[in-house]
Amino acid sequence: MKAGAKPYLVARSHDGVPSDVPAARWPSRWPDTAAAEAMAVDAAAEAGLSSLELLLGSELGRLDAHTSAHCARVARLALALATDLGLAGEQREILYLAARVHDVGKVGIPDAILHKSQALSGVEWEVMKSHSLRGEHIVRTGLRVPFGEQIALVVRHHHEHYDGDGYPDGLRGHAIPLASRILAVVDNYDAIRVARDYHPPRSHRSTLAILASERGTKHDPLILDALLSHDRHWFEQQAALD
Ligand SMILES: [Fe+2]
């Protein structure tokens, strides 16, 4: 991490929504026991994903190949960044599972909008934006697993902006669930970096430059700093990108 960037420890507020507090200290290297625990949590997250895929099977199976691959890359990046930020246990699992299904609400968005190469009209943009609420609904109604409610909330808020200019609720700063803020950063990295119908692929360097220009507006500064502190090799390892 960059000097001055504070890692997070995660606590649970009284209503069960994740909240975050700065960690007093961050070890320079994971001890072996912590690494073993992280691996166990990742295995649990994979097991959770299996049950989640089973329960949401028909919905996830209807996602187009591009969106499905995007969700898989974003989930790997999210899990790696979660380690930097000190997320542990169920918070890692919630983040990972939410990342894997964060765009499931795009099921049902017409292809003419989803794959349009020109700018969306105002009405089309509203339809596109509805995917975060559709996703929350699909997860909430289709999922009967531990932490299902938290996963649904993370999906709902993955397009909120740190300055309050996002959607669907215009939440600002730490009112946005921590996992949604982390997800927003890695989601944006992949969305910018990889070709979409409306833009060509961008280089790793220009992707980071775009993200850096959104520090404190679109993205939580400390979370963004943690991501930007990594070299290109780290990104290639997590997301298997060129
Ligand atoms: Fe999305």
C-alpha cells in the first residue's frame, strides 16, 4: 500500500450493515496462520458461491458471456484488495459473493441497450441503471444463504459514488457499505480496462490514470490508493489480463 493509506478493519454496526474503522496497525507480512485462515475463508467463499449459483442458477446462467467473465475477474480482484484492506472472515465472503453476482440484474435488460455501441438515450440509461436494483431483488428473493441480506445490499449499492453522485440512492462516503466501495473500485478497473461494446480496451496505465482522476469523487480515496499501490504484475495475477 502507498504510504499514508490506512487499511481498514471491519466491524458490524447494530443493524448488521458492515461499517469500517481504521486499523491501528497493518503487518508488513501475513503470518502463516493468517495466510492459512485466508485460504480457508476463500474455500468457504467458493463453497458459498456453489450454493449461490445453485439458488440463482437460472439467473446467473442467463448472463451473457462477457458479463459473466467480468464478474469472475472482478471477484478475484475484490478478494485480493480485501486482503490489503484487512477484511476477514464473513466480510471477505460477503464481498466475494457480491462481486460474483453484482451484475446479475443485467439479466432482463434488453440486448439493444446492453450491447449498444452508441451513447444511451436518457430512457435507455435509466433502464441500464435499474440493474443494481434488479440485482438486489434477485439476490434477496433467490438467496437463502448466510449473509444473503448483506450480499443483496452490496449489490444494490455497487454504483454509488463517494461524493454522492451515484445511484440508486445517492449515498455518500462511509454511508455506502464498505464492500460496495471496494467493489466499485475493482469493477471500474475491469470496466475501463477491458473492451466493451462502447469502448475499445485501454492500457493498464491509462486505466489507472482514469481511476486516479476519480479519487475522492467517484471512489473512496483510501481504497483507491490501496489498489493503485500495486504493480501491473499484481493485476495480471488477479485478473488474468494481458
Ligand atoms: Fe453494475
